[in-house]
Amino acid sequence: MRDDANAELTAPTKPVIPGGRIIRNLRWYICALLFFAATINYLDRQVIGILKPTLQKEFGWTEIDFSNIVFWFQTAYAAGLLIIGRVMDWLGTRKGFSFAVIFWSLAAAGHALARGVSGFSVARFALGVGEAGNFPASIKTVAEWFPKKERALATGIFNSGTNIGVLVAAAMVPAITLSFGWKWAFIVTGAIGFIWLGFWLAIYHHPDQHPNLSLAERQLIQSDPPDPEVRVPWLELVRHRQTWAIAVGKFLTDPIWWVYLYWLPDFLNRNYGIDLKTVGIPLIAVYLISDVGSIAGGWLSSALINRGWSVNQARKTAMLICAISVTPIIFASKATNVWVAVLLVGLAAAGHQGWSANIYTIASDMFPRRTIGSVIGFAGMCGAIGGMLIAKIVGYILEWTGSYVPIFIIAASAYLVALFLVQTLSPRLEPAPLEGSRQG
């Protein structure tokens, strides 16, 4: 930290930038901003999944046509994550997050201009580029604003916004579509990002510069040992097993979440006759359950650490519990009652979200804050590549068999395989040895 900032810390309650009113627990207000950003991010990407039966009927899409549209979002998302993490490390989260939200909000609304597979593919590609900024920016913000013992909980809380985004979409999109048509569903949801942007610019600053941060809270945020001041090139990051532990975990499990987002409404329609008028309540139930999983998964590892467990034991125990929670989904496609299927899918979605809160957090356990955006960007890119593959796999499975059984078998096994590989690559979650990197 700069010498002048250190000097200011000697004053009992004086903020780094004079003139601000001290806000108690300011870091949790920042977490709330991240929560709402994740909500909007998933609201915008979920619209097309809810409208899949409607758009298929209007445009005559095959399952492979729809999978191609999803594929282009995943392609852009993967490419964006490779770049955007580095951009966030360069610009900082205030500017970088702002640009990302503007871009993806315009792209979301732009779906209303699409007229077929090509048009929707272009719109989804643009949306993928913009939405790639959300998680690298959010994880970087958590690393900047929270000590290690609180990061999994903070990540679980903001990550639960992804479920709320789907809940909002389940309530809004059918109502808007039935009243005004599907185009307005994209326009209205796309516009919400600009409301969030106003709050972000008004509230967010780095903790070293925030005028409303108290001395006590700043000392809590800085209570971990200082990170090494290094500038790490891409080739340096990908040489480390720690990077690949996170990347492999994301590659194998992120695609399962994409299946829920894009194909769950179709699963309910295909197996139980749930249409646009009735899809809201089952979707809301699934994502309410998954919301509990997101917060509980983050809370569990943080609670175990507070009870004296090592970071390694706490994170991996939580991840194992989450992985086991997903396995019953194998029975969902054969359930004779829609609510049995909803509960099984909801439990699996909860397991995914708890897993996700911890896989994100182990990045900040093993890497210094300055590299978090790049690491999460690379790992997220690997997850998006997995999403590209699952889009094509699901499209062909449904086109050829019409059954979700093979898809749910893949989902049931992915997390246990991923945890085995994470343990193999990083058995102790030891920090990545970056001391040889170029000095920043």
C-alpha cells in the first residue's frame, strides 16, 4: 500500500479520502452489489431458456439449432473470460465491471432484433462477451474486500444471486411475453443492468481509497499476510498445478449448470407438459433450493475454518458434500411426479452452487489478489469450453433419443470426478509459487 495511505491509518476513524461518512460493515454492502450484479447477469442469460419452447415453435428450430445458438454464447464466453480477467486486473473492478455491464445489457436487449438462428447466434455471442466480466470482477472484488476466513461466505452470498436471477426470470419473462410478446422480454430485462450501474458507480471504490470505510474494518480486510507485489504473465500462471486444479474443476462442472439454465424448462415441458403459463412455479422452486445451497456451501467451509479446520480440509469437505448432493439427479428423468423431479433437480442445483462458491474461493486461497482476475478468467474459460461441448452433446442426445437419462447420468458423476482431480492436482491447496515472476 502507498505510504500516504499507511500514514492515514494512524488516525482513529479518518478515511483515506476525507469528507466521507463512515459506514459500518461496508464490505457487506459491496457484497450486496455483487449479489445484484450476478442476479442481473443470470436474468439476462436465462431469458432464452425460458422462451425455448416459444421460440422453437415460432421459428421452427430443431434441437440442434437451439444447441448451436447456445454454443455461440459459450464460445464468446470462453474467449471473453480468457481476456476479461486480465482486463479486470489492468483496469480495476470499478471501471472494468462498469464496461462489462454496459456491454452485456445492450446485447441482452439486442435479442429483440433477431429474426432466426443467425440473428440469435450473433446476439448470444455479444452477450457472452459482456457477461464474461461478471465472475472475474466479483471474485477479484471479494479478494480485495474480505479476509480469507470470510471469502467463501461472501462468494456464496453473491453467487446466490445467480439463482435469484433465474427466479426473477421465471416470474418476469412469462408475464411479459404473454402480455407484450417475447421481444419485450429481452428489452425489459436488458435495461435493468443500467439501474445497477448507477448504484455501482455511486458506491464502489477500492478499500484503499474508499471515503466511507472505517479504520477497524480496513484493518480486518488487511488482516491476512500481504500478497507479494508481482506481475504474473499468462505463461507463468498456466505452469502451475493450482491453476489447473481450478480450471479442471470448472471444466467438468460448469457445463452441468448450463444444462439447468438452458434445458430445464424444456425438460419440464417434454416430461410433464409444463408450458409458459405454468413453468414459473417449478423453476422458482428449483432455484430457491439452489439458493440455499449457494449460501450453505460457502458458510460451511467458512464455519469449519472458524472451528480450527485447515483451509484445505474445510474447502474440500464442503465440496465433497456438494458433489454427493448432485448424484440423486440420476433418478429425475424417470420420476413420475413433477415435484419429485423438481426436488431432485433442485438438490443437484444446490450442490452445484455450494461447489461453485468453494471452487471460486480456493482461487483466492492459492493466488495473490493481484492475479485473481486472470486465474478466474482462465478457469472460467475452461468452464465455458466445457459448456460449448455440453451444448452440442445435449442437442444431439435429445435429437437422437429424446431422453434426458444420459444427460443426468453425466451430471451425477461430474462433481466427484472433478473433486478427485482437484485433490490430485492440489492436495494441500498450497499457494502457487509465484516468487520467480517479474516484479510489478
